[in-house]
Amino acid sequence: MTGDEFKERLAGIGWKQADFTRATGISKVSVSNWANGHPIPEWVDSYLHLAETLRAVIRAFRDDPRLAALDLAEREIFEAAKGR
């Protein structure tokens, strides 16, 4: 992942570099270095993928009135049935 791709993915989940540092505990200097072209550790791609997936799930629940009306137990049953 390039520095530009890193910045684009942060923006895609609505994060700034400071948000990433707070979420991960990584120093501001390291995150800034990555954004400016220094090598990015491989785990960052996986972390951002999880964040992107979580954001998509949250949007799905927020935007689908049928899902928003379900309580947690019903959601678990719905998701389990959907996965079959």
C-alpha cells in the first residue's frame, strides 16, 4: 500500500491520521511517515479492511429500517439465517 492509498482508505472510513493513531496507539510520527511514502507495515492493510467492513455493516443496519427495528437477539438470528 502506498502513502496515497493509505490516506484514501482513511478518508473512505471518515478518519484522519489522528483517528488512526488514537485507534491503534501508533505514534503520530509513524502514521505521518506512512502517509508521506515510508513503508507501511502489512498489518495496516488488514486493520483498515476490518474498519471498512465494520463501517459497511453499521451503514447497513442504519440504512435498512427492517434491521434497525430488530433487537440484538433478532439481529443475531437474522444474520445466522442469512449466512446459511
